[in-house]
Amino acid sequence: MIVNTELEQKGNLFPSKIINYKKDVDTLHFSTKNGVALQVTVVRDSVIRFRYSTTGKFENDFSYGVTIHASRGYSFLDVTEDETHYSITTSKLICKVEKQSLQVRLFDAIDNKLINEDEIGFHWEECYQHGGDIVKMSKTCQKSESFYGLGDKPVDVNLKGKRFENWATDSYAFGKNTDPIYKAIPFYTAIQDNKAYGIFFDNTFKTSFDFAQERRNVTSFWAQGGEMNYYFIYGPQMEDVVKNYTDLTGKPHALPPLWALGFHQCKWSYYPEANVKEVTNTFRDLKIPCDAIYLDIDYMDGFRCFTWDKNHFPDPKRMVKELEDDGFKTVVIIDPGIKIDIEYAVFKEALDKDYFCKRADGPYMKGKVWPGECYFPDYTKPEVREWWSGLFKELIEDIGVKGVWNDMNEPAVMDVPNKSFPDDVRHDYDGNPCSHRKAHNVYGTQMARATYHGLKKYAYPKRPFVITRSAYSGAQRYTSTWMGDNIASWEHLAIANNQAQRMAMSGFSFAGSDIGGFAEQPQGELFARWIQLGVFHAFCRVHSSGDHGAQEPWVFGEEITNIVRKFVELRYQLLPYLYTSFWKYINDGTPILKSLVLYDQEDIATHYRSDEFIYGEQILVCPIQEPNAKGRRMYIPRGKWYNFWTDELVEGGKEMWVDADLDSMPMFIKEGAVIPKYPVQQYVGEKKFDEITLDVYYKKGKESSKLYDDAHDGYDYKKGRFSLRTFKVTGKKKELIIQQHKRGEFNADYTKFNMVFHNLPFAITSIQIDNVEIKLENVNTAKTQAITIDKEFTELHLFGK
Ligand code: GLC
């Protein structure tokens, strides 16, 4: 037999010693004797980018993940060299590159402690199947190190001991540990010795991560192609890592309209029109607040996107208007698969303009989805995105639809084993032509991006609302998301809880699950418990496949209906709190949900907690995740917390039992918090109100809270028409002082605050507002002490005895 020795499996290959070094402003270029190149770019003092090439040549530097708006610049940069290393020092980090091996170690610039080091470091394997490299990185994993993030993985919060793959996949009825599912977010945070750092592996090929599964002291990540290109993001606080990652990959371009933070009802499918109306009317009859109603694929004519089934929806414009008059915004689904039908205008135009994806050897990429055989637009081409965004004119501008739901955009293809396109399909990739191996994971994001631009244009001057199923890092700039086709089971309630937390720590806070479960049918108890969780997710929508029966809040009997109403009302009351949290998210990347580890990493008891989370910054929530429960044990983070239902004050830093019958759930408020509340409305903007409530939770000491507000839609807030109020609470033994600081030009309709004081340890004897004493008759000194005051107060001072 003739053996071609050239084809011998070479196994892992490694860089050899550095022979060349050059500094170019913020970037250091190293090259090794065997032709490997490394670029180290200081993006910020705490963010360093590493890029490796096995050929000495780099690809065109283009990323869908990193936003052009990302902050850049550092306060300090110094490079030194000794016999064995190059050292790059910023004000936060010291990065040492070893001359012999190109291995990297990172230290905290303040205390000089090691944060992270390469184990083998960069290496690669030649992959003859694809004619390229599999690029790999391995790092040392410390004994006490923990790992978090990676988007929608349906597993417990801490990823240690597990291995994952990122390849967007249509995963109907996925289960716990199913991997991969819909999203590809190659970013994680690690914590070790109270120092948190993040790694964003910005490579859109199929990527893999191993968190000390294969070897207990090694963490590694690799990709089936492309470059080893990752960002090292230092905290040392996990929250700063997440904020910096969100800054790098982008915050949402705009706040959502407030209605989008209301309650949404969906099903596959509500049709005909009479059925839609029956559902919306029942919401109003039963007084369960709701802001959005969804139309799934059956509203279309034979599943052709941008068409209507005129038998079921004879006059969509009238219907949408009537729904709107009743406070319902209509959201419609739009999938990427365009039915092959030469009579169908969207298909014809895309064909004429050559906008569909093609196989490598020429023909269009043909695949089956709901409409039967389809072609698929190449959203990675700017011209195609522009065309796609224009298709929304009629739906949005003429018919009045307010939101668009992008589904099946992994992209999903039916009746094929890999559930998607074959690898050879070609994509433009914004002028960097490539195969589907590289474009697959970004396909859904580029579709949602094109959709977003369409809505932005035609909804103007209102804000767009988009929801997507698939996503790559950065998708949060354009869209909200849900977790795909889950199941009506208790296990899935827990999965939904973990996924929403995980998405938030992966820079994507505007997320939620199909409440109640998409496949199969929940019992009333499960539905109620899921609603209780769902009202604390930024995106809050009931959705089900419908073929297992109805899933509206009232189909489980009166007891459940009442519980659903109670919790949806609570969501509507807390809207100003959620809106403020959303503002923080778009302002500086603060995640809207915080797993306990993200809230208090110093307390190692939080490192393996998965159930409890902080909603915003001051509300602790823990869903009940099993049947027949009268309460549960949960961990209360350090500090003092008020039980939301009883006002009982508990000291955290421990596990405890918390009562929660079916009509309740464990919920706590941080002491010193000022929680804003609206009156209950059936939909956002239903009522004009003259006052809003501020629940003030007494604390001996200081605590600060914020309240953000604006017109709840439109863009005036970007021109300064917003209001940001900071409430500083200072509690003493017999005194409580609340100072208000105001910023911004927006003036809300309401003129007063109804301040409700929880747990004042003294009886009020006198009150001063802005140093003027007010009469005590105005004070409600009943059980909960409350006082209504002008919203423009600067200082409220309570004295007691
Ligand atoms: C997919 C979606 C689901 C939708 C269905 C029909 O399964 O994940 O939400 O209802 O398609 O459009």
C-alpha cells in the first residue's frame, strides 16, 4: 500500500518561539518562527483582544458581534520586555506573553494576582475535511473556579463540569441539558478567588466550550473554522464583566415601548378574526391586564410571509385598529422561508433581484418549512436586509401592526437530519463571502436586524418591537427573544428560570419563555406557578402550540384565573420599576435579572444557586418549581430583606423556609428600597393618573433607588425629555429622611407621590417637606403609614418617638 505521509494526522500543532514583535498604537503584533501571528489589542483598560493566525495572515477584520459603538480607549498602556516575556500593562490588567510558547497569563494590575493563564494556550489542528484549521484554546481551571453564561443553555446556572456546543438549532420540545438549542452566544464569565473575568470568543463557526469536563483543571474552547479571536474582559466584579461584554456587543438601540413590557398573549394560532376578538374581549371582561395579542402563521395566505388569509381576516386594518382601540397591540409572525411560488410577489421580487441563498455549485438553497418548499433570503447581504426591511411598510405603516415575531431563523429546515441548511450554502457575510459553516449562527440575528430596521422606519415616530428565536451575540441591539419550544412540565419551569437568568448574564436581558409551556398542556397549578415566574421576566408572553388545548389564563378555572390576575396586576404595578431597570440596561448594560452569584459573588454560597434571582436591583424572587408546595427553602442573599407579602424583615446570608401557597410566591424587597408602583391598568396608557405609589422600606442606614420615566414611546427621551429621579433614604432610630434628586426635562402627568412607609420603627410625630413642617392630619397613620406629597419635593423628613 502506498502511504501518503503528507496526509498523516498531525494532531495538535503549537506556536513556536516569538521572532518578531512590533507595537502599533493599541496593538502588539507578535510572530513566531513557525509562522503563527498573534495580535494583542488593548480595547479598554479591562478589555484585551487576542487574535491568532496560523498562516501569519489575518482575515478581514469584520464582526457581527461587536458593535461600532463599543467603548474604546485606555488610561494607561505600557509594554516591557525581559528575557522570557513581553508584559503589557494597563491600569487594570497585566498581560504576559511568553516568548518561547506564545502562552498568555493575565494578572490584576492592582494586586498583581493571577487571574487567568493559558494551559496549553493557543493550538490548532488541521482539518482536511474542510481544508482549514480547527482553532483551539485551553486555559488552566482553578479548583474553586465557576463558570456562567453562554446564552440559552437549558442547564443549572453554574456551567462547571459541562461541555457545550454553539450551533443554532431548531429544538422542538428540548429538555434539560439538550445542547445546542436555538442560540449561539459564545461568551462566559468565570469567577475565581473573588475575581471575575469574561471570555467572548467572537467566532461564528460552530464553537465548543469545555468547563473542566474532560480534564478537571482545564477549561477550553475551540471552533471548526475561522480565527482564534477572543476578548478577555476583566471585572473583578461579575457585573462589570457583563456590562463590558454588553458594551462590546451592544445595548438595545432604543428602549422598548412601555406596552412591550406589559403582558402578551399568544397561541399557535388565533384565527379567524372572531377567535382573536373572543380572546381579547375575555381579557377585558375578566379584567386581566394585557397589551399584546399575537398572530401565528395561520393569519397568512398559505404561510406566505407578508400576506393575509382573507377568509379568516377579511379586513386586517380594521381589525388591528379595533384591537388597538381596546388597548391591544397586534404582533405578527414572519419566518425566513419564502414560498416558491412565481405568483407570489415577495418570492418573485427576491428571485428577480437574486436575493436568495444559493448552494456552492449554483442552485438556490431549497428547503421545506411551513409553506412547503421555500427559498431563503441571504440576510447577511446589506442589500437584502434593506429590501427585507422595506417589506414591512404595509404591515406596519398601513395596517398598524406594532410588533414582529421572527421565528424559524436558525434557519430551520424540515425533513432533513441536520434541521438546517447544508454546509456548502453561500453567504455574502457583508462582503466577506463564506459558506454556511460561518454564517449559520448569525443568520437569525441578521434577519431580526433587517426586521428591526423595517419596523424602526415604518413605526416611526414610535419605537419598534421585534422578537426573535435564534440569536448570536449582539442580537440584543435589535430585538427581544424567547426560548423556543419548551414543554408544559415542572422541569421546564425550572429551565425557563435558568435560561432567563443566563440570558441576562449573557448581555441579553429582554428575554422570556413560553409561559405555561409550548408543547403539551399544563395543569392549572403549573400554569399559575409559571405566571408567577413569568411576570418577573422582561419579556412576558403566554404561548402554546394550541394542539394540546387552550392556554388562556381563564381555562383552568376561577381559582387559577384569580391568581393569574393578581400576578399580572403586580407586573403592571411594577412597570415603572421594570422600565427603570430597562433604562439601566440600555444605559450601562446592567442586566435586568441577576442570579445570586451576579448579585453577590463574594458570598461563595451563591456560586451554585440556580433558582433565586434579583429582579432589577432590589427585588428578590424565587419561583416555586414543584407541585403541591406550600412554600420552599431558598437562599436569602446577604443583607436585610422584607418579605413582600408580610413585611417581615429577615437577615440574609442563609437558607430558610418561606411560605408560599398557590396564590403567593417567595418575594423580598431589599431594605431601604424605594419601589415605584403604578395603579393597576388593563393596558399601558389606559388610565391617566394623578399619583403613583412609592413603597419605602425602612432601613437603619442608607440606600439609594432610581425612577426613570419618559413618554413611554417615541424618541424624545434621546433628546433629554426623560426624568431620572434618585431617592436617597437615610434611616435613623427615630427619623427617616428621603432626599430626591431630579434630572431631565420630562414631566409626567402625575403630580404626586403616595409614599407608603413599611416597617417604620417609630410613630411619626412630625413631618417636614423641604424644611417646612406639615400638618399631621394629612398623614394616614393607620397600619401602613402613608403620606401623599408633591412629586417635586427635595427632602422629606419624618421624625418620630
Ligand atoms: C415554531 C415556533 C413556535 C410557533 C410555531 C408555528 O415551533 O417556535 O413558537 O408557534 O413555530 O409558527
